Amino acid sequence: MSIPIDRLVRSRRKTVAILIEPDGQLTVRAPLRLSEPRIQAFVESHADWIAKNLARLQAAPPVPIHRYADGETFLYLGQAYPLILVLPASGPGF
């Protein structure tokens, strides 16, 4: 079974790294001269790890999108501060 690599990044590194991005894409970082068949073999040898982490990512609850509201309080160094929304003035330079 061939595991699709969504993004292959080659650089002057000595090792191969497999990353699962927050959106579920599989990114592989590899040395410049490492052949594609060897990269694919490395990825397939880690198929169990990839499947486990993809399942964990899909099972995680979605991160809520925070909407900032005027007057909302934020803690900074133990002190509560109100949020004041300021809209930029329209004109040159903005």
C-alpha cells in the first residue's frame, strides 16, 4: 500500500522527518540526495505511526474560533484589562 505524501521538502539535512500538519496533510522533510523510492519506503515503514496520529487528529475536538468583542476582559500579568476595539481611520497610508 502506498501512502501519499502531500508535501515533500528537500533541504541540506541528514535525516528524514515525517510531520502531520494540523489540517491532516502529510509533510516529509528529506535530504537533497535521498531518492524518492527510499523516501517512500521510509514513510511506509512508519505507516502505523502515521495512521495512529491521523486518527488522533481526526478525533480531537475542533478548535473554537474566538471572536473578539468590545469590552471583553483579558488577563495580563494577573490584571484584568477591558478590550477596546479601535477601527483604523480611512485615508492615505491605511
